[in-house]
Amino acid sequence: MTPKILEKLKEIEAERNIKILLAVESGSRAWGFASPDSDYDIRFIYRHEKDWYLSPWDKDETIEFMTEDALDGS
């Protein structure tokens, strides 16, 4: 599953023009008690380009996604 997760994170970086600084697995899989239908919880910290932060306009500061192959990211 790691290649799919990395591919999805690269896709998010390209779509949103961000740089993911740190990504971790969380949830039941990270704690070792996943059930057969558990999804893969991915949490990440990212940064935008400098101009994004200098804009006076309000922007959505949260990125969230859920895929059909059980990736749950935010």
C-alpha cells in the first residue's frame, strides 16, 4: 500500500501546488489493531509558496481526501 500512498501524496502536491513536509500513518493501523475493513489514515503537514501566505484573501487551509481504495487523508 505504501506506493499508492506515496503516489496520492505526490498527486496532492501537484494539484494544490504545495510541498508536503511530513506525512504519518495514524488510526487503528498505526496502533496495530486494524480490522480487515480498516482504512489507511494519513495525516500530513504541508506548506504553500510564499505568495499564498501574503494574499489578503481568505483561503481554505485544510486539505482532506478519501479514495475508493481506503485512503483517508488530511
